[in-house]
Amino acid sequence: MTNVATGNAAQSGWTQSLRGLLLTREAGVLGALLALCIVFAVASPVFLTGTNILNLLRQISLLGVLAVGATYVLIISEVDLSVGSLYGFAGMVGGLLIVGGVPETAAILITLLLGLGIGAMNGAITVVGRIPSFITTLGTLYLIRGATLVMSNGMPVSLPHGQGAAPILTGIAQGRLIGNLSNQVLVLIVVAAIGFFLLHRTTFGFHIFAVGGNDRAARIVGVPVSRTKIVAFAIAGLLASFAGIINFGFLENVQPVTGIGLELDVIAAVIIGGTRLGGGEGSIPGTLLGVLLIGVVRNGLILLGVTPFWQTTLIGAVVLTAALIGGLTSKK
């Protein structure tokens, strides 16, 4: 009798765990992703080909790197509108330094430190000045977008062809260590793994969720709220600059308009992936699913010959649906 009761209890616990998994936002995104893949696979024979899948993964990799950083900021109930402009700014700074003769490693380091510093500045202004992050990062968006145009004189910057000016960047961005899989995908995997560990397995990650859930309560129990927010913004800035300079290494050039509007895709991916706009909830796996869903939508619609205008419209509908589901879930 005891064995039967124990077995029933175990089965009940397993059932509850399974039900909890199926009800998570991530599972919902995964279900939508699978449904879209089936639709596109039926509509286009090219969709599930190895070449298209590898191209799709490469295309979403840098968006994924940006989104990992943005996840931290959104979980603390803030927003960073400057990541798209910082992405373009970093590519321009790195490109100008390398083309100007600065050693490649030094140029990369300077670019990453600039991104880290700009992110930390966003956090410090938001925290110390008690200014909404929307306003702070909107100002930064215009500031660094203008700086990009001034530095470049409105002209693109390109690596000299055939001179091996940036072997490290081009090797990372264009190379393939595993078969035909782009190194950019490996970069995303490494960044996501580190991001996951920091967010879900460290005290700092606990502080991120505590601040996003209730910053006043977090401060009462000893969480360094201000420092946590500044570090979250710094991470977002660092990853935006990292993605930007990798993009420069891939294309071997950067345009003055690179990154404009990219912040919208970044925020959309994080929201679709289950991060709550009110803060306190979110995950790196969910963000990656959101990035992949946006990539699948764009890729599938391109294969079907749908115009970019409809692509944007559909992604907007997906974001609204995700926000609505998140709102209903949080109320429950």
C-alpha cells in the first residue's frame, strides 16, 4: 500500500513538473517556433535545407549577442534604447582605429572598453540622476549616432582588400571551426552560456532578479541595487560593442547607418522570449528562442517573397501577442 502511495505521489509530482514546464512562456515560444517551421517548410522546400539553416543561424547570431545583454537590463525593469546605435558606433570606432594603423588587439580592446563605459554611463545617469532609463538611453542613442556620423563624415569605412589588416576579427567573424557552421554561431553559444551562468547560477544573477522584482525590498535586505543596475547596463554596452566589431570583421566595412533600428529587434526578441516588461522575470534560453523566432519569421517570409514591410508587421503582431500573454500570466 505504501509503495502504491509512493508511486502515485511520484507520478503526481512528475505530472505537476511536466505541466509546469508546458505552461512556461519558453514552452509557448517553442511551440510557436515549431509551428512556424512546419508552415515554412511546407510552403518552401528551401527552408529546411542545410544551407538555409546554417545561414539562418549566422544571421541571428549577433542579434542574439545583443539580446543576451538586453535581457539583464529588462529584468531589472529598465530599457536600453542605445544598443543599436552602440553596435554601429563600435564597428565604426574599431574600423577607424584599425584602418588608421592601431594594432588590431589594441583596437578591439579600446572598442570593448568604450562599449563597457557607455553602458556603465547609462546605468550611472539612470541611477544617480534618477532619470528614467528610456530618457537616458534615448539621449545616448542620439549622442553616439551623431558621433558615428561625425567620425566617419557620413562615409563608410572599409578594410584594405587583400592586406590582412584584421586577421583576428575576420578569422572570428568569417571563419568556420566546425564544418560549415559559422564561428559567429559559436560566439553566440559562448556568450549565451556565460550569460546563463551569471544570471541563473550566481549571487549577481540573484540580485538582478531581486532588483527587478522589487528594488525597495531588495535594498532593505542588503542587495546593492545601484551597483547591480549599473553593471547590468555595462554588460549590455559591452555585448553591443562586441557584436558591432564582430560585424565589422564579417563585412570588412561599416556604414554610418549601421545599427539604426536594431534596438527594436533586440527588445522584441527579449520580450517574445518571456522577459516581463515590469521586471523580475526572464531567462537567457527564452531570449534565444525569441531571437530564433524573429529569425525564422524573417527568413521564411523572404523565401516566400514577402516584402520587408509585411515582415515588420508580422513581428509587431508577435510582440503584441507575447506582451499580452505575459500580462495575463502575471495577473494570474
